[in-house]
Amino acid sequence: MGELPKTPQAHEAHILDGHPTNGTLMLVADLLGSLTGYQDEKSGALFHDVHPVRGEEARIENSGSVAFDFHTENVHHPLRPDYLGLLCLRQDHEQIAATRVSSVRDALPLLTDDEVAELRKPQFHSLYPTSFTRNTTGPRPSAGPHPVIFGPADRPFMRFNSHNTQGDHPQARAALRSLATALERVCRNLVLAPGDLVVLDNHVVVHGRTAFTPRYDGQDRWLRRFYSLRSAPLWAQRMMRHPRVLPAMTEIRGVV
């Protein structure tokens, strides 16, 4: 993987510019679709450094170190990544931090037909993740209404964030709780070692992370993340300031 500097303790852009992993991750992302960034998130960076940041331990995003529950990446966005990749550069000191993954196709058989029918209704809203609202003030906006489960019965897809997706009615909220319980039951924990790369179908698999304790000594847990999108619609391509970076939500909200 090449030599590594110390794990950053703050948000530091371009710390791995020119690193050998850039080429590896771009190759994988472009085999799946196209390496893609989001203007609202990390200013459109194509590779995201996932590590604890001092003072942000409790944030529910990649700079935190508390447990991070199941979520579809960029749940609020009309052009969510088709694939998500996570490459481990450095483990946490205790080597216990796990990437948790759970498939909607394993979970749905544990739900009742009525619960699945409820989850298929467009009656849910998802708050924008905090990684998309760092530079804004006021309440976080939300996207929706949208279904949580969609697609064919034998090959369902999911749009869900346990922290940010909310149901409009008591029955909807009860179905969300049942889904969360089922996802927990079929979860698999992956303790990634340096050099391990996991690629997830973002429409089928939700992911999360167990808690760990950073030491801020330059040897903390450090992953690199990429998004891959199979294709951006022509209207979005023509609005992009960079050929791989999707426009800000303020520019496209209401379009789709």
C-alpha cells in the first residue's frame, strides 16, 4: 500500500495526494461504475479519509468513534452511490473496531407481510447526514417522502438510515423498528486489517461501525472510502463543475 504518514488528528485534505492507494481505489471504482464525489460532502473529494477527529468523538459520521448504526450511504440523495468501498490502512489499537454489514435480502424474511408492505409506502423522510450540513445553520433539511423498501419482491432494495430515516405514522415507525431489529439479527461484523478492501452494494447492504477508543498518537484507525456511481443522468452531468463531482443539493433539490 505504500508508506503511510501518521493518522491525522484533524480534517486534513490532500494528505495522501499521490499515494499508491489512489490508483487502486480509482481502478476498482471505475470497474464498478465511475468514481464519484458530492459537492456538498468534503467539497467534492473523491477519496475520503475515515479516521477519528479530536473533539468529534460523538459525531455520527466518519470522524467519530462511537458506535455508528446501520445506514445507506447518502440516504437523502436522489443519486446515491451504487457502490461503496472501504480500504483499511491502519487498524485501531485494540484491533476490535468492526465494519458492520447487513443485507435487506437476509432481513426481510424476518418481517411480516404487513410490515414489508408498510415499508414499501412512500411515507418516510430522511434527514441530510451531518457530513452534508457542516457549513449550514438551522435545522437539517430532509428528503422525501420515499419508501424504505423498493424493487422486485425477490430482489428488494433498501433506502434506510437508522439515525436519520423517520416514519410519518405510528405504523411506519413500528415497521422501521422491526426492520432495524431484523438487520441486527442478520448482521455480519468485519474486522478489517491493513490492506483489506470491502465493496458494498449501497442499495442492498447497509453498514455501520462498532465503537473504539482513539489515542491520537498517530496510529489510530484509518480507512479510505470511495463511491462509485454506474451513471449520472445527462442533466446532472451538464451541471457538474467537475466531471466526477455531483452538484450541490441546493442546485438539484426538487429536480428528482
